[in-house]
Amino acid sequence: MLKRFVACAAVLSAVVAVTPLRAEILEQVLVKVNGDMITKTEFELQQVQELRNKPGLSNVSPTSPELQKAIAEITPDLILDMVDKLLLVQRGRELGYAMGDEQFKNVLESIKKQNNISTEEQFQQALRESGMSLTDLRGEIERNMLVQRVQQADVMEKISVTEEESRTYYESHRNEFTTPAEITLREIFIEVPQDERGVNVAADDAAREKAESIHNRALAGEPFARLAAEASAAPSKANGGLVGPLKEEDLAPALQKQIAAMKVGDVSEVMRVARGYQVLRLESRSETKSRSFDDAREDISRRVAEQKLKGEMLKYLDRLREQATIVWKNDELKRAYDLALEKRAKSPIQPAA
């Protein structure tokens, strides 16, 4: 969790050029939201956190085209998200929410546990490496807490899910409540040696004879797992030939047909496959299972509510934005913000059903 709140200073210097702050230098303000500021440094730190999740950027220079393209791609959504979060934090403070010392202490202990930090020295070292102070960390944790409290109080608690909505979702998403049939097999693979001229007929005959012998021994009652460990050329021999569990629908049609005719414990005929011969034993089979509506009711209600939450949150943020005073100090960032808003408006959340 600590890592989620922390921007690595080393990555910052390698990916984004940021001028170090000094006491005599005033921070550059990018936008004011109801008087609260988003600064250049804050925004660039968030850029770094986003860029760290993109592959292929760890060794690029600050002026590389790849980096500039990545920055241009993430900037619109990032500035929109930062303004949204600030609006929610302000609303939380307006409602009187705050993080108490005891609550912060409990969260801090949880962070240390999740990051395997057992001593105060390790914790202070983690803060130094991230370029954060304890005050910075507390502020970020509190802001996230405020956002969650506002979402719960102003949006989630006002969402209801009707019986009709639940049933419509269930009928439209039955696959989410269906567990497909699965099988577990054991295999023995006898490889046919090849040379530069291809498969030698004599070698093919010898491999088939060996597979037939193994097949007969299995039918006679010898443990299939022991035979696989003894004779199979497949990687699964180390596990007694065990393969799976596998979804039946993922098998080749011919193999599906073969398996369908077998009972648990049955051994297949010798089959010609690529590069050799194969014998299978059906270890287990589970049938397709579908949860009834009543059994899945709680999960359905939760999923419909989560879907509704996305749409209602966007409406709620629009209302906060309409009531806010937003003053831009950077025209380019303002254009990026407007672009993200336009994109959001054209891509509404789809209804759950």
C-alpha cells in the first residue's frame, strides 16, 4: 500500500525533469479549484506514478519521443482525475470528515505489515527513498479516506437495486454464474524420433509398439502414474503424467469426443498425435454447474450496484464541478482537461443490463 502512495525519486529523475524546490522558489500553480491548488510538482509526481505502469519506459531519456507520446496520452485523464479527487476531498471536509490520530495509527500499521516493514528504521528508510515525509503520507491517506467516505455517504447509500434489475442482469450474464465442465487427465507420450529426412517408418512402428505395450499394461492394472513416470516423454512425467484441470470446451473437437465417451478411470486407445503416440487416462470430471438466481442474488445485487455506482459517480462529479470555481493557470493543461471531459461525455457508462 505504501508503494501506491509513493512516487520513486529515482524514477522521477529518470523519466520526468522536475526542478528541485527551494525555499526561495515559489511553486508553480497549474489550477485552482475552489481556492485549493494543484501544483506543477504534484502533477508531475502523479505523471510518474502513471508512467511507471507503462512497459518500455524505464530506460528512456526525458526528451525521447516515446516518453513525450506517453505523457501526452496520460495527461488529459490524469488532470481530470486530479480535479475530480480534489472536489471530492473538499466535499468530505465540508461534511466534517477527518482522520483521527488513532485511525491513522491503525492504517499505518496495516501499511507496514503489507510492505513487510518490521522496524521504524525500515519505515523511515522507505519514506526517504520515496521522497515523502510522514506528514505527506498522512495527507495522502486522509485524502483517499475522504474520497471513500464521500462516495459512501453521497452516492453509494442512495443506490438501490430492484428485483427486476437483478433478474435482467442475471439473464444477460448467465455465463458469470456458470462453472464450465472440467476434466483432469494423465498422459503418456511416446515420441517418434525424427532426422533430417523426417519420420523413419521403422522408428514410427517401434514407437507405436511401445505405446501399445504401455496401453496394455495400464489396462492390466499397472498404476498409470508409475507408467507415465517410467516411459512418457512429456514434461508431465515428473508429475505422473497429470494434466489439468482443463475446460472441456478448450479441447480439440476430436479429443472432446474421445473424452465424452470415457468414464472416470478409463484409459483411451493409443492415439497418433504430433510427434508421436499418446495414451490418456481420465482422472476426474466435473459437470457444468449453474448457480440459480436465488443462490446468486447477493452477488448479482452487488454487481448491479457497482455498475450503477460508476454512472452515479460521474453525475455527482458533474454537479460538484458545476458548483465549483475552477481557475486555470496553464492553457495547455486546460485544453487537456476539456478533451478528457469531452471524451468522458461521449463514452457513458453502459447500463448493467
